Amino acid sequence: MNFSLEGKYALVTGASRGLGQGMAIGLAKAGATVIGAGVSEMKETKEKIEALGGIFHSVQADLSSESGAKALVEEILANYENVDILVNNAGIIKREDAKSFSDSDFRQVLQVNLDSLFTISRELGGHMLQRGSGSIINIASMLSFQGGLRVPAYTASKHAVAGLTKALANEWGKQGVRVNAIAPGYMVTDNTEGIRNDADRNAYISSRIPMGEWGTPEDLEGPVVFLASDASSYVNGHVLCVDGGWMSS
């Protein structure tokens, strides 16, 4: 029963597809009422969760600007009394050689991946602190530890997400709000389609994964429920790699 999320409300940003959809479904399976935030339609996520007997609400949100993140928080606070679980999943990636990477692209990636994450965490985290309970789960990356290729802004943002996770955990842990992160490995999503379609790159990456295959959004269901629930009540400031063993290879 420590894994039960019955009676809890969970906000998942970027819940329309991919990893966000997978985690939203996992939280719903554990009993949470899921609020999905995204710029695109979340019809598929809603249908999948309701087919399981779960409850899903959607909120439109464009996190590419400071005002978008603040507007999301205002709408959530106006319509939901409590958010017990926050999953900061929304993110973008832009690929370009560092010598050609534009300032505007760099700032846009950091705005979505880092700035909005902090704004939402600060505002909703403040309400969690008032109640003395809550779980914030940030989505980091293998590029929270490594440099990657042709993704300087994404790498910078994900290194920062890992550091911010620890900083907030240090401040808020004593007040009942835990802050952790999940660092997915190479996952089958729209963001990795180009890499997966590159036969040589795909073969190299797969050869480095001890489990021998890429992960899927379903592989994040268990980890996100663990970190959201009382089963991880003494886990704080941790970056959990869900990577098939990539970091050990």
C-alpha cells in the first residue's frame, strides 16, 4: 500500500505523448488524479487513462515563455485545491554544432527545460511547504552527466536540472517536500527518432546498453510511482537513472 496514490493529485507537464504520457499513465494506475499540461492536444493520454478507469484533466500551457509558466501555475491554483505530486517533464531539444548554435535557440531550450521548471516548482512547491508534504520529480537525462553531441543547450539545461533538484531537496526536505529526478536513458520517443533511424548510431548506442535495447515510456511508470509515493519517503535529492545500465557501461 505504500505505493498507492489514491486521493492524490499529480500535475505532469508535457503529458501529450512520449515519456510524459507514460508517466501520467503510471500515476493514474496507482490511483492518482492526473492533470496533464501541454501545448498540444492530450486526447490520446486522456483516452488511455480513462480506459484504465482513471481520471485525467488537461490544461493548455506554453512553457516557452515566463508568462506561460506563470499562467499555468495560476490556472492550477485556481482550479485545484492541492497538487500533491509535480512531474516536471516538459522539454525540448535542438540539434546543431556548437559553433553554429544561435543565442535564440539556446535561450529557448533553457526557458522550457530549466526556467519554467524552476518557476513551476517554486510556486507549487511553496504551497506544498505550507501543507508540509509533497513530491516533486524533475526529468533529468543521461546528459545530466555527459556532454552529448550537437546538443549544447539541452546538455546545459539537464546538468542544471540535476543541480537544482539537489538544491531544492536540501532546502525543502525538512519541511516534508521531497525533490528527486529521473534520468531516462535512450528511450523510444519522437525526440530520438532521428538517432534511431541512423543505423550506425543506433547500433553503437544499443551495443553500449547492457540490457541491449532502448527503453520505452512504459519503463518510467514504476520509477515515477516509486518517487511519488510513500514507498520512497526517505529518498530525497536523488537522480535515479532508468537507463538499462548505460551509466555503468
